[in-house]
Amino acid sequence: MINIQKRLDQIRDKISDPSFRESKGLGNEIGYYIFDYDPQEEMRVREYISYLKQRINTSNSSVYIREFDLYEIVLEILENKGYLQKNFDLEQKRGSEFVLNATKKALRLTLNGDLVVDYISQRVEENDVVFLTGIGKVFPIIRSHTILNNLHSAVDSVPVIMFFPGSYDGQELVLFNEIKDDNYYRAFQLIDKYE
């Protein structure tokens, strides 16, 4: 298995290649990718994404990395709607499960007008490569296969890369290498773990 730093170092060349932005998925839609990694490497992955954005997001670059931390998006939406403090209060009175369900409803997850999908789709531009991060932080509010499925209909003109703390074998997503998500077949491995 290739170590994490070698895999991370391959991302820049991969996303800078013009053919990457033209690649098509299984249904002839733009490519969706997953970069899976051992959850223990979370801080290294975050640091590398920050480094990569500094290197690539320059005025003379033909590519722009647009990072969306799903956890931060959820907090921002709840704060803007005036629900964040209410959630803290409700959790004290009614418990975590109640707040989890109320939050999902407030975000309209999986419905028309899904606020997280709308947030992302309204901010994507033509030369972007979308990085989805915060997958572990936002669980169980948002599940990885759900956001990928819902984004397909809204973000279909630029590549999307989900940075996934767990494993993906081309079919099965296992968050933290312990929590099996529903199967997902439409994404490619961004960088193979094996030589």
C-alpha cells in the first residue's frame, strides 16, 4: 500500500491535468472522486489541502480549488436561520436524537431545496475543482453517499473530490473504517492506494 504522503503528493498533478476536468463518470456525467485515507491521518490531509489551495489558487492558474467543509456549512446555515442556539437549548431539553432529526429537517436534506446542496451549487464556478471535506465532523447529520447522490443533480460541470476518512473500494464507503454507509458506485478512486 502507498503511504499517505505519496498519495497526497499525486493530487496536484492529477487535478492540474486538463484531461482530469474533462473526464466523464459512468453515466457520462463529470467525474466524482473519492480520496479515502486512514482517519488517523486527518490532520495531515487537512494540512495538505490547505497547502494545495495556496499553491494552486493563484491568479495565473487555470484551476481553482473550491473547498466545502460540510460541517462548517451546516453551522453557517443553522446560524443564519437562527437555529444554532435553539439546537443547543433543545438538546438539553429533548436529547441528541431529537436535535439530529430536527437539524436534518431544517436543512431539507434529500429534499428539493436541500440547503447544503444549494449552498455548494451556488458557489461553484466554471474552472473549479470541488473539494468536499468535513465528512467525519458532520456525521451523522450528513452521510457521505447522501451528499454525493444529491450533488450529482446540482453540480455536474466540474469535478468533485470527497476527502473521506475511512475506506472506499469502488462500491462500499466505510466511515472511520467502522461505519458502513450505503453502497456508492458512481465515484472513482482519485489516487489508488496500491501500486
